[in-house]
Amino acid sequence: MGSRNKKFLSYYKPYLGLLFADIVCAFIVSVITLLLPLCARYITKNVLEVNAPNALGQIYTVGTVMLTLVVVHALCNTFVDYRGHMMGTMMESDMRRDLFDHYLKLSFRFYDQQKTGQLMTRITNDLESISELYHHGPEDIVIGLVKFVGAFIILITVNVNLTLIVFLFFPIMIVYAIYFNKKMNIALRTSKERIGDINAQVEDTLAGIRVVQSFTNETREKKKFAYTNTRFVESRRDGYKSEAYFHEGMNVFTQLMTIVVIVFGGVAIVNTSLGLADLVTYLLYIGILIDPIRRFVNFARLYQEGITGFDRFMHIMQVEPDIQDSADAIELNHVQGNVELKDVIFKYKEDYDHVLKNISLSIKAGEYVALVGASGVGKTTLCSLIPRFYEVSNGEILLDGENIKDISLRSLRKNIGIVQQDVYLFAGTVLENIRYGKLEASQEEIIEAAKKANAHDFIMTLLDGYNTDIGQHGVKLSGGQKQRLSIARAFLKNPPVIIFDEATSNLDNESEKAIQDSLEKLTDNRTTLVIAHRLSTVRNAQRIVVLTDNGIDEQGTHEELIAVNGTYSNLYNMQLKI
């Protein structure tokens, strides 16, 4: 709890000056609100009732004072509303930056277990509610306390008995407010979870919209969405019902207090223990007294809502990246590209089955090695271990003789290029997507990389050439075009080690030939590890490594493995028959 509160308060640090100004203005607003009824009481009691000499002059003087107070009140209130909200927004922005930075540090293992929609909710809806707490929290406390204490002191000096009668309502009001505030908080927490479910559902459906429509499963998706949407509505219904009872209860208490003041005040006037001016003062302060209760309850609501969001924020921030630099991580210079795996064992979770067992493999600098095997034997997983997207469960992986755990992640991944099976392109232009391989690259370098990837010609046929917008995930391009852009990105990065998760099996012959040509250029003088799905594409590999569930089963050239007539030969002959 202490660390949470410390972290929560730490976001005020850059804005302490603004926070102080906001609290001062809130204090001034509260004091002026208390003074205005006293000005009215002065005119009524000290000028009108006693028919004071120079009454008009005194009324004009007090009126001028009241007008000045109203102007100051308006200026301070404007500052609180504008600059206070901006303070909350800037703190929200700081938290959103920290959360996004933390997202980028977390490994594939974390994202394997998360829903994108829920992660989006944490960085949007949750932080917005925290912003309201950061701004309104101190303001509500200051204004509420000043108004409540100030009004009590003023009223008790006017008439003790009537003040005590009025204040008998407050314990009942507080219990009532706490009860319904608790019910509102429960509904709020539930609705936050359920809006996250909606985001996850929408994200999942829209990301797979082509699958949805190709299988004509729109009705199924509508039903799934209707279910999550209905659950959200139910949670909001509970919240709104409690909110309605709360606000109406506060209105009833206000009216009851007004009636009590009128009745008992009228009796006191008849008994000459209270003046008419004092009764008017009481009626004016009833509204002021209700405002602190509303503010305290509003603060309780904002606190619960904000802390709920902050807890969800901290839940992510406290997730330690399971893959990070060691204290004395080294930077690699002039990497040759020798890769060695020593007795590597890997499983995704402690209680899961092994994905890889006892993998020992040495790849020399500049060597072209193909990794083959049946689906599910861990080919892609093995390649994900080399750049440390996942951490080995046992054993070690070396790059130029250095354990990759002793190399900084940035340095390690900077020297390894990856062309993935599922090509991911960002929304934007062709130029921006290729430049992702080297952000400081010139236009000439980008064009050269595109030419090496056999992508330049098709790019020039696009409407705006390199400045053509390719749409979300590159939807405006064909599979072969997207693959060539990803290869161009790898050429631009120019790493000494390249991993190619081959994705040519679903392409037309022309695209496949273009990609094979660019692949041969990309592998020239680089350590290359290719995951081969179609074995005919890696016949020229210097070495073919055959993976099975038990580890490395065979390795050698294509001719050597065919002659052995083992696992590779069976796989190859099986593909020839298809």
C-alpha cells in the first residue's frame, strides 16, 4: 500500500507549483462563497432593519465589494477548471507514457497471455479516471473542508440551537452517502472490467474481419458482441440506479433541512430569539452546507474510480520484464556471426511440456543453415530464442562466443535481422515501412534496399510510388509484395545474422521466384538460418538440420540426407507426392 501511494503521489512532483496555485485558488473560491451571504446579511441586518443613515451609500459600497469578490471568484474558478484540468491531463499523459514505455519492455511471453483490448483499456479509460482524481481530489478536499468548517462557525455564531438542529442531519446523510457510494464503486469496478472485455472482443473481431466474412460468421460475432455488451449495460444499470438514489437522497435532505430552518427559524422569530436577516442567512448557507457533502462523496467516488484504475495501472507496471539486460551487459562491435546453441531446453511455462529438448547446434559465420521438420516441433521457437524473444529454460546460446544473456538486448537484436512468416507492416507509406529497418536511412539507401529485395519495380507501379499509403497491416498489397517489403527492411538493417521464417509456400510462382532471388542476395556473406516449410526451397543450403520432438535428428546437405534415407528423406518424398 505504501509503495502504491508513494508512486501515486510521485506524479504530482513535476507540477507542485501548479498544484499549489490550484489549491490556493480553490481556497479563495471557498472563502468568497462563504463571504457573499455575510455581505447580504450585513445589508439586511445592519442597514435595512435599523434604517441606517447613508443607507444607499453603504449598500453601494457593499455591492461593490460583492462585485469585486464575484470577479475574483470567477477568475480563481476559471484557473481551477482550466489549469487544474490541464494538470490532471498532463499527469495522465505522463502515466500513459510510462505505461507505453513499459509495454515495449515486456517480452513475448507476457503478450502471449494478454488480451490486447484489456491492455488498451488500461492505457485509455483507466488513466482518464485517474486524471480526474489527480485534479479534483485536492480541490474537493480543500473546498469541502473550508466550506463545511466555515459555514458551521458562521452559523453557530448566529444561533446555536438552530445550528445544532441542522447539523443533526449530517451523520444520517454521511451514512446514506457512504452506503450508496459503495454500491456505485462496485458497479464501477465491474463496468471497467466489462468495457475491457468489449474492447478485446471488438479488437479480436476487427483484426480477423476477413476470416469472419469469408466464413460468413457475422451472426456469431454479433452474438458474442451482444453478450459482452449486455453484461456491460447490466453493470452500468446497477451503477446508475445507485447514483440516482444517491443524488435524489441528497436533494431530499437539502429540502428537509430547508423546511427545518423555515419552521424552527419562524418559531425563533416569533419568540424574538432570531432576526429575519439571520433566517435569510441560514437559508443561504443551507446550499453551501450541502456542497461539501457532495464534494466529499464525489471525492470518494473519484478516489475509488481513480484508485481502481491506478491499481490496474500498477498491476502492469509491477510486471517485471522476464527478459532484460544484465547489470554488466556488453555492447557488440564488429559481429562476425558465429551462433552456437549448447544443450538448449525450452518450455513456455514451468508446468508445460518441453517444446525443445537438448538442442546443440553450431553455425559458423556466413553459413547458410536450413531448419526443417514436422509442424509443431519448435522450429520457430528455436529461432525466437536467438534474439532472446524468449529465455531458454536451460542451456545457453552464444553469439561470437558471448552468452546472449551477457549482451545488451539492443546490441543483440541490432545484429540479427528477422523476416517473419507472418509479415507485419505498419499503417503508413511504403517508404516508412522500409525505413523501419534503419530510421536514419536516406531515400537512396531505401531505394537500393528495395531493389535488392526485388520490390522497386512493383513499388514504382503504385499510385504514389514510395509514398503510397498501404493501409492497416498493408491490406492494399498482395502477400508477395508485403513479403518483399519485409525483406527490403532487412536489407536496410544489414545485420550479420539473418533469420528467415520462410513464407513462400502460399505465393504464386512469380512472387516466389522474386523472393527466392532476393533471399539469395540477403544471405550472401551472412550467417543465415532459414525455417523451411517447403523443402525444395532449401536444397542449396550448406547444411540442413532436421528437428523432431526429441531434438535434432539429422543434419547434413540435401544429398547427404537423401542418401541416409531417414526423417528428411521421408519428409522430402512426401512433399514431392503432394
